[in-house]
Amino acid sequence: MTITEKIANAKKRIDELERLIKYWNDSDHDEAKIVNFTMNIENRVA
């Protein structure tokens, strides 16, 4: 995995975390709701 790919994957994770934080901090959401995130599953070799 190249540095560029690692940066892109990290950016995706940061974006998802920011969306979760915004959702959890939103005072309009008094009831529990399900948050649907699109997930891309890629085959990787460790």
C-alpha cells in the first residue's frame, strides 16, 4: 500500500468519525437512530 493510499484511507476514517461526532452532538436527535455508513470492503494482504 502506497503512502497516497494510506492517506486516502485515513481521510475516509476521519470523515466517518467527524460524521459520527456531528450526529452525536446534534441536539435535534433525542431518540436513538441508526446511522448508515457506506462501507467498501477491499481484499488486503497483511
